[in-house]
Amino acid sequence: MIDLSLQQKKDIGLQFVIDLTAPSSAYGKERLRNSKSFTPEQKGELQRELDNIEKTLLYRSQLESEYRRLEQIFSQIKDIRKSILKCQDGILGEIDLFEIKSFLLRLTELTPLFETINCRAGYDGIVFQDTEQALQLLDPEHNRVASFHISNYYSAELTRIRSKKRDTEEEMRRFSFKDIPAALFEKRQNLALEEEQEEQKVLAALTRKLEPFVLPLLANTDTIAELDLVIQKAIVAKKYHACKPLIGGNSVSFVDMLNPEIAAQLNKQDKKFTAIDIELCKGATVITGANMGGKSVALATIALNVALIHYGFYPFAAMAVSPLFDFLYVVSGNMESREHGLSSFGGELVSFNKIVSDINKGFACVFIDEFAHGTNPVEGTAIAQGVTEYLNEKNAITLLTTHYDKVAEYANAHYQIMGLKQLDLEKIKNETEPLAHNDRVCRIAACMNYNLVPADKKQEPPREALNVCYLLGIPAEITARIERNYQELARK
């Protein structure tokens, strides 16, 4: 099972998608809040969830008013599971019975509406249990009003006691209050006590009669949660043009994939997210690219969409294929240091040790962003190469980003961010020179090509840091020294 921390969910954008999803019912909200990923053994259940999302997308527009009414009813249903469970280990009070009756009345609106929708959509495995007899127990007068009182219909003895109490109270009204005989006060008090005792017997009897409906009632709360969440997942999928993934195989493949959180941030800046195409096979795949080039964004986007599939969401892509993994890991130095209170590298090692301990237990998917970037370049390169070589030999699909040299040589595949390649740097430099510093950064970012393209494994990461120095206006006396050092490194 995939077990991502809240911080990891935030870092890859999964929490953003969860927050976008807005179930109408208390049951749907709780199911979303406690969402668990599907395991390889639950492939059939996941497929059913994805199929039901697809059916919602197909028929929502044709049955818009029915779906909207369904959501409205969901929003009016309270969480009554405590009252339902009280049937098994207590005696229901009038408030409990009122809540159960109100729930049952909502079901009488909900189930025919769902049947109308389901005749077209044909949802798989979403079924409401018949609880009409439970409603008849709580509504013996068949008035279908959302209130509850202990009716005389429940007990002839209660009818007799209440009649005598009413007659006694009528007799008491013949006197002024101070002149009412003590015997009448006592008689009424005794009848009120009898009435209360008989009402408790009625409540106990109703509780016993409702007990056989505990499981059907709980099943209906689960059905509401499932249907509510499926509808909301479909709404998110439609908004972002997400696709139904194909589940299976031994590789991960996405076409025109995006990250909605980052896309939303870019939209505010009048920028557009560059869609990503990638195929990840068993072994290690390395992404290299320039600083500011979007390597971490690409990794987070891929990790997000793999995770979404496992959580029963449509991924944000035009096409998606993925197996189900036993484990999914996301390792980022900045993230790990926050979680463990360690140095960046120390936090990475803690998480990497977890991968090492689990990786032989099943099929894993591993995402590692700039491993060992907090160490010196010589050590960092050696560590990144060793980690890549190790993971490339495992029964796992691994994606790593790095700016270190010769790491991709130890991998199964290599992708590069295009960055500033194929651009007229002199022209960009002339355009940015008159700009303030922040404007220069924005201009350079706008010029970056964030496309991800396959590269030869021996192709070194692009050395564009010097170009960024030029474009950001670092003084010539400094860039000259940097350029000299570049040349010396190249000779080595």
C-alpha cells in the first residue's frame, strides 16, 4: 500500500487534488479524508472505481438535473452511524430515532433518483439496500414527516396510561391551581411515571426491532460515500481533461501530462504548463537539465499522476498506462529534512534506508529528486551514481533527477529538459539587460523550454549555469573567472 505523508502529498500536488475534490455528504468527505491507495491485489476494485467514474462522465450531461438533486440530498444527510450502532449495545433515544427516521426518509428520495440515473449509467457494485421496513417501524402513521414521537400506535398500554393522564389533567383544570386536591397531583405524578416507564419499554422494543437493519443501514452510508466520491472524482477529471488509465504491464507511460497545482500557479502569471510525455520501464530513469529547468517539477508531476491512479483518480494526462505497485516512495532532500529534523542529506539517507529495506518485498516505484545535492560535488556525484546503479538492478521503476555528471550512464534510460538549448542567448541577453533583477528572472523563465526529451545515456547534463549568470547580469569580472574554470574542467 502507498503510504505518503501529508508533506509528501503536498510536495507532489496530491493534497491539492484532494482539496479540489468536494464531496457533498459527510460520508463522502470522510471517505476522501481517509482515502487509502489500491494495492495490486485490489486491481478489480480499482478498475470498478475507474469504470464508475467513466460512467459518470458519460451520463452526467444527459442527467444534469438528476445528478444535481442527488448532490443536494447528499448535503442534507447527517452522519448517523453512532445512532445506528447504538442499536447493538444500548437503547435508542428519541433523538436517535429522529435521526434514523430522517435518514430513512432521505433514502426514499435518494433511491428512486439513483435508479433513474442507474438505468442509464449502469454503475457497477453501487447498490442501496432496502430499508423500507425500518421506516415503517419509525413511521407507523405513514405521515412521512421528518419528526419522531413515541406514538400510541406502539403500545395499547401506553394509550391507556395517556388517556387516564389526560382525563386526570382535565379534572385538575376544574380547580384553580392552589385548590387542586393533593390526591389529583399524586395521581397525575404516578401516571406520568407509568407513561415514562412504558415509553422506555417502547424504545427498547423499537431498538430490538431495528437491530436487524444495522448492517443494511451502514451499507447504505457506505454506498452514499462511494457514489458521492465517484461523482466528485468525475467532476475533477472533466475540469482538467483527465483520462481513464490503463492498469497493467510493467512500465509507466504518460502523454501530455500536467500538474494542476503548478498549472494554476503558472496561469496566475499568464504562463502555461508544459505538458510532459514519458515512459518509465523497469530499472532507473534519470532526468537531467539546467538549473531552473523544471526537473523537480517534472518528477513531482509524474509522481503525482502515478499516485492518483493508485488512489482511484483519473490522472491528468491525455493517455496513461501504469501497473499497480506494492510500494511508492518520494525522496526529496528539502522535504526529508523538514520531516526528520536532520540535514538535507541526513533526511535523504533515512528515507533511502526505508527503500532498501522494502524494495525486495514487492514491485516498487521510486522517485528521487536531486539525491545528495547537499554534499560536495565529488562525493555527491559518486553517491548519485551508486544509488542509480543499485536501483537500476532492482524489481522497481525508478525516476531520479540530478545535475551531477555521468549519473545517467548507470541508468536504463535518460531524459533531458531542453532548457535554453536552441535559443539565441545573445538576443535574450540584450532583451534582459535593461530589466530589473526580478524581471530578468521572469524573462529567463519564460525562455526556458521545459519539454522532456529522450537523451543518450552518455550525454552529459547541460552546462547552462554560466548562461544564466550572463543573463542575470553577474559582473563580467566574475563571469570571466567562471568561464576560465569551465575551460579548465573541460580539459580535465
